[in-house]
Amino acid sequence: MKKKLSLLLLFIVTTVFTLTGCGSKEEEDVLRIGLEAGYAPFNWTQLDDSNGAVKIDGSSEYAGGYDIQIAKKLADSLGKKLVVVKTEWDGLVPSLVSNKIDAIIAGMSPTAERKETIDFTDVYYKSDLVMLVKKGGAYENAETLKDFSGAKITGQLNTFHYTVVDQIPNVNKQPAMSDFPAMRVALESGVIDGYVTERPEALSAQMANDNFTMVEFKEGFVTSEEDTAIAVGLKKDSELKDKINEALKGISEEERLQIMDEAIKNQPAAQ
């Protein structure tokens, strides 16, 4: 009887170790990235896999955009399968810290505040701050921040886009909004006069809606280089950092610009 129990125990232990080993290997072969899939042209949600979109984990929808194309190249370089986890902006860092995702590839800037909690790779895109306004409206021909004095302006919650609104003299600063689709709706309806964004997103908004236009400043916002740069977010001391940095070196500046141009062209109209 004792011999039978010993054999049974040995079988159970062996099975557990085997299953554990398989699980670990599977995890090693996967790169789980988090993004909100609502910040075109960096990332968006669509209904099929056209233009290189990747299925969102646990969903029938797909994620496309600049971030996705960069993520695919990184995953290929690392020899891993790309898994996309759609996550609200405010949930990205917590998801990373709690190991629900391996990396944030979501148009995120490596700000000093974020660096207190997570690490970042080298930059994979740089942009400029602009304002999105209604075409034909009072602010269409604005050239400086002073031209927005008294205007109802906002930006995305928990981003530096929102903090720079304070640089506009006498601005009528509106509550921060959760995402860019919500800000576009607010702009279309007249709830706001404009929102702070980056040039690629503004170009996408113009393409998606003829009623929108982008204001590029002659005298614009004061920002740091880290604010307008975009990098991959990783857990502190992640072993992926050096590997991803090496992979990023293999993507030329010309190729990055080409990927962005394609993303702007391919974005769904609703985005």
C-alpha cells in the first residue's frame, strides 16, 4: 500500500513539474503588450486583421496602428509571439507592474514621474505638440498660445498633454478626458474649443473628420525632450530592456516614418 502511495505521489509531483515547465516555456515564447487601442494613428481598434492588425486577446476585435507594427517587429526580433491586451490608459502601468503584460507599447512618453515606477527603452518615435480645433471656427488661424486665451481647452487624463494647457494665458481649462475618441466627440459638439495632442494624432483626426483642423504653433508649448518622445514601458530591471533596445536599432528612422505614414493612411474612419 505504501509503495502504491509512493508511486502515486511521484506521478503527481512529476505531472505538476511537467505542467509548470510547459507553462513557463509558453510564457517565455510570448510578448504580451498593453495599449488602449484608441489613440490613432499609434493604436486603434478594428474588426478584422487588415493592414497587419493583430487580434486583441480575449476579444473578436483587432488592434492596428503604428504601435502594433513596431510591436510586431520587436516580437519577431525576440522570437516571441505577440499578444495584444487592450487596457485603459490608467490601467497600463498597474497591469505592467502586476505582470498582466510584459510591455507597454502605447504611444507613452518616458516622463520622470513614470520612471519612478517603471523603466523605458530607447525612444521609438518623437513628435510635436499641436492643437486640434474645428475647421472654420474661431481658432482655426491661431498661431500662438495667446490666441487661445479664453478658449475651452483640454487634454487626455494623466498625460503631459493636459498639464501644458496651463501654459495658455487665461485659458478656460476643461476637465481632462479619458481618451481621444471622447475628446473628438466633445470638440465636434462644441463642448470644448480644442484639445492638446501630438501631430500624428491630429493628422489622423483631420483625415477622419473634415470638420477638424490642426493648429501648428509658431510659438508653442514649452516641453522637454522626454515629453515628446515615445518609448516602450517595462518593469523595473526587466531583462527585456537590452533586447528591445537592440531590436529598435534594427528599425531605421526612414522605416519608422514610413510605418507612421502607413498607419495614418490605414486608420479606420471612425478612429
